[in-house]
Amino acid sequence: MKSSPVILISGSTERKGAEFDDLSLSLSLRYPLAIRAAGGIPWLLPCIPDRDFLAESVRGCDGVLLTGGDDVDPRLYARTKAPPHLQRTVHPAGPGRDLFELMLIDEVFRQRKPLLAICRGLQILNVALGGTLLLDIQSQVSGALNHSRTDRKDQLVHEVEIKHGTLLAEILGKDRIKVNSSHHQAAGNINLKLLKISAESIDGIVEGMELAPAKRHLLPYLLAVQFHPERLFARHADHRKLFASFLSASAAGDRRKL
């Protein structure tokens, strides 16, 4: 009998953890619960930006999940320094996380493993593939919705339009979905030679991305969403489908072949 797919989950770093205030691994339990509910084995990966460690870790898994968290360092994608009022909105991630996840994404592509990216995960993926980010939606997008609804992080707060013919449309079987929203940054410029926008909110903010049709051979599965399905899957079937699709793709491979 085939074993459950092992899903590698990227963790964040807390500067002061529960034990002796040490630098510590941090992750919302919602992610591993969503993976477990979909039939996978969650494997939390500590933020250690070491290529050999990451290569061995990816080799031993069936799929990779990039999670949410603090902002990506603008120096990784901005061509010019942002003005002070925008710099003040940036909340950098813990030590080493940006480098760690950039290396992890590189290894995922090298070993061709299924990839699901959530919120910050979508953003760091966009940066890794040559894109940029909006530093602060409310400051940079006229007429934007309030996307930073952390007061309703477990509730549906706005609708997104799903593009016809995309993986996301195939998974959900519809052209609209209601989502939660707890981010203040978003994908800006996108490398359209590699990526395709699969969903947008009414104000034009990117809510979903996947590989461009001509590049689908690069990975067996790639889905990136700006919202947080791990906070909604228990009550909303549409959001369960995202994890079920990812786990199905992960189960289709065999890590022992690598």
C-alpha cells in the first residue's frame, strides 16, 4: 500500500521562542492540520539556509508548501530604494528566511517537486522567478480594497475572479471564489515568460499564479494563492479542494526515484 505523501513545510523564525528566549522555529498549526486533513504527512522544515541540507530535505519529500509570514526584503527585487514612507511599512522576516526560501524554491525546480505557495509564499516565489512586489497596497494602489483584514483572518471577506483555462479554474470548477485577506503587500511585476496570473481581486491585485502554459513541464504542479486556505478549509469546500489537489499531485510522484 502506498504511504501518505510527505509534505515539506517552510517555517518562519521567532527571535525569542518559548525555550530560554532562543531563536526558534515558528509556524501556525493551521498548515500542518490542513495537510493532515488532506491525507498528507506534514514535515516542518527549519529555516537553515544550507544547500546540502535543503537538497536532501527536498529529495525526501513528495511536495513542498511555502507558508505565510513577514515581508520579503525589498533589496531582493527593487531596482531603486523605496521612499521612507514605504520603507516604514515593511516588516522584514526573521534571520535567513528570505535566503532559505529562495534556495528552497531553486531546489524544488531542480528536483521537480509539486509546489503550493500561500500568501508570502506567492510573493517570495514571484521574486525568485524575477518579479517584484508592491510594498504596501493601500499606499500604492488607488481605490484598492482593504486587503489587510487581520481582524477577520478566518472569514470570507472579498471575492476573487478566477481566469478561464487555469489550473485554479480546473480545481474549483468555477470562475469566482470568496477568500480571506490578511496581507498588505502583493505581487507587482510578474515574469510572464514563466508565470501566469490565475486569479485577481476586483481592484487588480494578484490573488493566484501558476506556471505559464509553455513552462508547465518545469514542475508537475505549481499553485500560488495570496489568501489563506489553511484558515478556511475546515468550513469551506472550495478551500479544501486546493489542498486535495496539491496532495493528489504529490501522491502521484515517488520520492524514492530521485
